Amino acid sequence: MSNLGEERPIGDDELVLVFRPPENPAAQVASDTLFKGHRVRVDELLDWFKTLKVDSIELWIEGARTSGSKTELFLSTEGKTGAKITLKPRTEHVSRGSSLDRIESASPQNTPGESLRNMSQNLTAKQSQRIANTSDSTVTAFFSPKGGIEQQIFTCIGDAVETIEMTAYAFTNENIAKALIDAIKRGVKVSLVMDRSQTKGPQASLHDELEKAGTAIRLISPSGGIMHDKFIVVDGKNVEWGSYNYTGRAEDANFENATFLSNSGLAQKYHTDFMSIYNQATPEPQGLRRPFRRFLRRLRSPFKPRG
């Protein structure tokens, strides 16, 4: 068998795995053999994996694309967005090659490659697709433009009973703001962290609208960086996260993704991160200092289309 990831012709009807190189330099070295950004066929990956003496490899599905009869599944070794799959070796008498763990189980007659192919086709056939179904959690992924992310966020916020914790880099979507205000009227405690550098213009107006309604809002931009998180935690059990900013462009124009999961363990991790950021952030000053500081922000940053 030729080296994994080596350039080769791609068949007419084939699932291709596209690996995104890790951003972390240490991870780049550790995964140099496999994850170079090459396109890899499923059968190659399974054959290669049989030679490894490891318990498992975790990969993250970040997106999928179909062109004619060809399907590309975009994977990463760094879990940032999308749904996770875990490759685990099985004993020879159970299955030849590898298994895909924590993915919706396929029919017994399907091979591992066929199972992954069928899953990727389902991903690209619809804008939203249920990816994982375990005993206590269900992962659902949505994709922009106009793929239903906004509506699913409405559902997530509408189901809130006690708390909503939200981080937002760009937040100008009035519909989502209204959903938060409606939640406050139901007695839900809403806490929000926004990026300080982006709180100007329409985003500043939305900030004041939410603040007036009773949202606990704080701003922060870390030294030399930005508050780029975008996630929502509802009642300590439901989480939304992804590339999706809470803006009209993210819903109607951009290529974006958002993943929704009901899982108290993951929600606790996001809650911990939220509290860490929230405790470092500060409320925006009241009085004349507020419009003055917003004016300075507009001067410091050139105009850019809002994401």
C-alpha cells in the first residue's frame, strides 16, 4: 500500500476524508504521519489504522461537501467545532479493520467504510442532520447560509427555564436578542459576555437594549486579542457552539456551522469557561463615559463587514 495521504487519482464515486492540519505546533509534530491536510480514502485510513497499537483516535467532523458523486468529509484532530467520531480497533473476529464509535450505528451488513460513506451522504443531503445518538446526548449540526441555525437557537432559548449563559463576538441579530428578552420575562436569568472592541454601532445599541431588559452583560477583549467565543449554555445541560456569530450575515450569507448538544458534562465545561471569562470581564461604564468610549472604538478600528 502506498503512503497514507499520497496524491493519487480519486474514483468517480468515492468518499474522501480531508484532514485539516492542527494549529498547535506540538500537535503538528505528534500527528505528522497522518494529518497533513491530504485527501485520504476510507479504505486507506482503515488499513493504515490496523497497523497502529493505540486505543483510539478522536476526529472532529467540521463539515462536508458533495460534488456530483464525490463526497468530501472535513476532519480535524483538534476538537473545536462539529461532531466527534472515535476510531477504535476491534479484535479480528469481531471486525476487520476499525470501528467508528459514537456514530449512529449502521446496519450489521455494512462495512465500516460503507457506514462512514452513508453518514457523510446524509450530512450533505440536508442542511441539518442528527449525527450522534448516545444514551444521554444527541448532537445536531446545522449549516449556513439559511440552514436553520437561527430557528434552532430560538428553540434552544425558548426551552430555557432557569439560566442562559452566552458569549458573543459579533451580536447584532435583533431576533435572537428578542428571544433572550422573552426569556427574561419568563424569569430566566440571562448572562452575556461580549467582545469589547465590537461593542459599537448596532452592537452597542443591542447591548443597551438587552441591558435594559435585565441581562447581566460584561465586556472584555484580552490583551492583544479578542473575545472570539460564540456559544450558549441553557439550564446547565444544553449547549450551542460553532463558527456562527449572532448576526444576520451569519444566518443569510456566510458559510457557518453551529452544533447543538444536550449533555450536562459538556455543558459544565462550557459553564466553567464562561464563568472564567465573565469574572475577568467588566460591565460597560454608565453615563458620558459610555458613548465616549464607543466613539473611540469606532475610530480605532476600520469599517469591516459584520460577520
